[in-house]
Amino acid sequence: MDFKCLKDKVKKSINTSSCYLSSFISRSNKTILFGGWFGNRFADNSKALFLFMSQNKEELGLRNVIFTTNNSKICNRLKILGYHAVLTKTALSFKYHLTAGYHIVDMGGKDLLRITSCNAVRVNLWHGFPLKKIGYYATNPSFSLQEAIEYNNQREEIGFWNKVYNLVISEKHKELQQHAFGLPDEQMILGLYPRIAYMLGIIDKFYLKTEDKAKNRIEDLLNKNKKIIGYFPTFRDNTEMNKKCADLPNEIYNFLDDNDAYLITKMHFASDIQLDKYNERIINLTPESDVYNFLNYLDVLITDYSSIYFDFLIFDKPIIYYNFDLDYYKNEDRGFLIDYDLYAPGDKAKTVSEVKTALTAAVTNPEEYVNKYENSYEETRKLTNMYLSQYTHENMIQLCNRILSIRI
């Protein structure tokens, strides 16, 4: 028996035992359990939808909306501010895992105790529109959609987290996510990204203590009419490339100084690179920080292949792409699912010098910069359904009701 076959047998045995035991426990469709990023963060879509459901619990007819986390600081902060949170590896958490009708995550089953998920409605909000290859596009690139679905159905994952309902924000997004994860039509939820509603203020904001200092400093700078630039690169599989991304803030320091501008930055959570927290013109957000607490402050965004730029489209502001490793990324790392030239509206800079040139144009005359890429902005909005008019309280309620109507 090969190792993969043995693993599948073990997973199947775990699922069978877990489902049998949980069949004696009643789940409530009025109890919703959230987790995020392997239990280590409170950010992104899980955070936003948890906050919205908590803040609108009565309108949605819910009894318990709970966030489970491995991080005691996150748990305590949520409790202090009146939210329902539990530490994952506790008896109380185990009780909620077994009785919640819905398990909602933004990465996968490991965001919570996946062994308890077999009889719950499993929803993955995911964490971005896929510019780069993910799922079966990366591991089994020759699969057709039907082959991806069949292959996924044959797999055995603990808690059945390969068989989930998946949130998407446009028809193209649905097509890409479906193929990437081998999911049939009936398991795709077409709706809004909660983190955009959060960013726009439709959901009341929540800040960790470690985010307060950055927030206060940025707001002070804005009151003094300073320019705020954001730099948020994506994760690379290559460690050296991640390190090169981390060099840019210091490499453009002179530009910041000469233009009386300030930079907010954060390396991708998965890159395991931490920068010094503060200096005169660079605000390095802590690893646990939620960038969606800060995007609305930006005058200009610098990124590369991160899906964050799709979200930033909502503000109609300049975007610059620092793609020093474009050929490598395209051919040897992740590669792309869509046309990067067409659907990434803004200057593409391969060198630090080109980044500075693009920044000069974007900071000096942002309207002219955006207008130069008007067609690309509009085509990218169509692709992602990233229109301000979509994001209302009523549409968020509709999304929640769509999820809450799902039954196993």
C-alpha cells in the first residue's frame, strides 16, 4: 500500500468516526462559527463577515456568532469589545464546533477544528480574486473542469473540507475558483467580498491593539495633508524573491523624503519576513495586522501580483506594479490565470528607478495617471464586478441570507 493510499484510509476512518459521533449532537442553524488563516489571524473576509453577522445578528435571526482563534490576544480583544470569541483548543470551543450549523473560513479547514466539520455547512470565503495559479491550476494544470470535479470528489479530506461552498464575486471569478478547487455549480455562492464592505465602512471597524499605533499615526499625517503610499507585495515560493520585495521600502526612502510622503507596508503573512515597525517615513504594519484597516487611507498603491489591487479598484486611485521578477514569476513560480497586462491597470516597473518615476506621476497628478489606464480599469472592474454601487448594507444582508439558506 502506498503512502497516499494509507493517508486516504486514515482520513476516511477519521471522517467516519467523527460523523458517527456528531450524529448524536444537534447542530443549530442559528449558531455560526468562524475561523481564519490557520487560527492565527483576525483579518480579511472571515473577520469582515463575522463582524457584519455579529453587528446584524437580530436582523439575520441568529443566536450565536462566534470567532475561534489560537491567539489569546485576539480572543481577549474581541471579548473586551463585546464580541463572542473562544480559544480553539478549549472545551467550550469544542462544544461550539459540534453545535454550530455553519463553519466559515477564509483559508481552509485548518482555520478551525476541521475534524468536527463533517455535518456542518462548510463555507470558504477565500482571500482574493485569483490572478495567479491556485489549486488544480497549479497542481494538475491539464485538468478540464469536469476532471477537476471528479478528482476532487474522489479525495478524502478531514472534515470534508475539499467539498465546500465557495464565495465568488463575479462570473469569471466563479469559473476560475470552480476549476481551481473542483467544485460543482451548486457549491458556488455568487455575492460580495465582505472585506470590501468593511473597508467602505458598511461594517463597523475593529482594530487590534497592535494596529492602534499605526492608525493614530496615519490619521495624524492625513490631518497634515501628507501623501500616503501603500506597498503590499504577494507571497513568492522563492525565499530570495520575498527578501527582494522587502528591500523596496528602504530603496525608495529618498523619494519619500524628497516628496514629503509616507509609506505603509506589510510583507505577506506567509513570507515569514518581518520588518522594523517604524522609522521616520515608513510604517511597517505588524504581521497580524489587517491591511483592510488601512487601504482607504492610501493615495497610491504599490503591489505586484497580489489580489489586493482588485480590491483597491473601488477607490479609483493610482496603482503601480513592481514586477522585477515578472519572467521568473510567469514561467517558474505561480504564473497567471488571466492577462496581466490587460487586467492590471497601471505602470509596470521592473526596477526601483521605474517605481520612482511611476510614483512621481501618480503623486503629482493622480487623475491624469488613472485616466491613462481608463480602459484597463473598466475592463478589470467588469471582470471582478468591483463597483461601488454593489456594496450596500442590503446586499450584504442578501449575501448572509444566501449562506444561511444552505442546508446539508
